[in-house]
Amino acid sequence: MHVEPDGTVSNRWETLVNPERDLGPQHIHGIRAADVLNAPVFDDIAHDVMGLLAGRVLVAHNVQFDYRFVSHELGRAGLAIPFEVHDCLCTMKLARRYLPGAGRSLKDCCDSFGVSLDNAHSAGDDAEAAAHVLSNYLHMDSENPEWFSALDRAYFASWPAVTPKRQPPALRPTTEEPQPHFLERLVNRLPEVAGTDEHTAYLAMLDRALMDRQISASEANSLVALADELGISRSSAEQLHVDYMVAMLAAAWQDGVITPEEEADLRLVAGLLGISQDSITQGLAAPIAVQDTDSGAVGQSLVLAAGDKVVLTGEMSRDRSEIEADLRAAGFVPHPAITKAVKLLVAADPDSLSGKAKKARAYGITVVGESYLSKLLSA
């Protein structure tokens, strides 16, 4: 956000950044790993950020905290803010002067001025709220010489010359924005170049992705990349999904009855595969014969046994020591680090960017979400 000397708030610019590491307490900031997978790394936007800062005073609510991060990341990109933190302005500290007794939090300051703060801990909304708080300070005390001296220091500082890259911003998807199914990203080829072996390889990866009954953004990217590598067209992938679904229906009908739990599972997988619920309703109407080995049916591609090593990553909904105790009671071995001997990585966020998750994917180790734990422990 830019705030002009007369208090006008202008020029909101924001983007998600891929930190190339674990995202920390996601329950606070609400950013999923899937949201930042294709976002720029900071080095890609460093020149843009510096261009927005050049000649201006850096202002933040608790500027000591923000200055440290901004200056560090710019330094990694070979750039430097040409002044120290004491040359910046802090809307939290200024509250002592302009809002005595009103509280120091950003929300307290916003409430004092009637400024809306709907999405606290969202960087863009927090920045805009702080900008409006500063604007109110400026209007309350427009002739304060401190404003002008801060502007002079920023204007005459030796800012590094940069050429902004104008990277397109990556924004948080809203709940109203339906995300396209990964099948839509596959190319339709003519003629089809993939054969039985390629189809089996694709189905094996699909089966592993469905272990925890969700297809994470990372898994969707991997499936798209594999299909492209193997020469599998979109129409063929759609047929493979149908084959997979028919195989699941046949397996569910083997005992002659479909339980409510099985139906719910079948409908969930159908949604993940882009198959209509009407097709599942038809498949539930009468038994389906078990398919032969050439049908594309794939068995569980990963079966864990007692003694297998399981690694955890991310901030789980339960204390990690409790989960590890449950794993030991079930015969598994909780392991602190990823090695090639590890069988499974359980992540709080299945798209985790943690070092463990990156190494697991590099080793071909299956990554599942925390929700899979209940199935694993009950089995």
C-alpha cells in the first residue's frame, strides 16, 4: 500500500510468495501450500518490491518485526534498504501518542478509527488497515515536522537502481472460485502414443495419490507431468479414470452388498476423478463383474506392515507425541527424518513445502494428509 503525504491511501499491491519451506502455523494465516506452489519466490519479486519502496518511508504496525524480514529477504536478492529501522514509522508506537489508552494491536487501532479489518493476518488486508490508521494519524496532526523529516530521509536516501520485473501477482483463491480439475490441464493428442505400460504407470501413481482420499495440488501436478511424459492424452486419462472407478465398484460388489460407508467412499473418489455422481448411481444399481488384469484395475499400491518407518511433518491437529505413541502401538516406527528406508510421510498439509516433504517426493515416498492416520491406525 502507498499512503500519500496528504493521507490518501493508494496503490494496493500484493502477492503470495513461495517460501520453499514449511508454512508454519497455517491455522493462523490460512495459507495452504497449494496456494503458493506456483507463486513466485521472493527473488522473483525483489526488484518489484524495491521499486515500490524507493523514495518512500517504510511503515508497518510493529515495524521492527516487518523491517527485519523485508531487509533480510532483499539482502538475499542482493538489494538493501538504504536506511535503518529507526528511520521507519511504526503505527503501533504512534498509537501511544494519538490513541492513548486505546490498545496497541492493529485491531484496537482500527476500531478506534472505525477502520474495517475483516481478514486479520492476511498480509494485504493488514497492510491496507495499517495504511488507513496512518492516514488518520496524518489528518490528526498534519503539521507534525516528523512526517516531513521522515519523507526527506527516504527521498534523499541512496536507493539501488532496479528494473521492476512486473511479475503477475499470485493471490489467494477465494472459496467462490472453483478450481479447474487437473484433467483439464492435459493435452488431447492425435494420434494417441501411450500403450498398456504407460497406462499402468499412470494408474499406479493415481492409486497412490488416492490413498488418503484427496488429490493434493502437488499430486495433481505430478499426474499432469507424468501424463505428458508418457504421452497420455486427456481423453485417455479420462477413460483410465473410468476404468479405475469401475474396478473400485467391482471390488465393492464382491461380497454382494454396498454398505453406506462404501458408497460414500465411491462417491468421494468419483468426485476426485472428475466422474459424475449419476455414473456412480448407475454402478450402485446392480453388481459389476470383477475386471480382468487388462482392464486397468490397480490394487493398493502401498501396503504398510509392522516395522515400517513413518515420518510426520507439519503442525498436526494433535500433539505429535500422541500420534507417535499411536503409531508405535499399531506396530509402526515413527522416524524423525526422511531416508530411503521410510515407507510413508504423513503431512499436516499434503502439499507441504517442508524439507521432509521435498525429500520424500524426490525419493518417491508416498505423502498423505493427516486424515489418512485414522485409516492407517485402524488397519
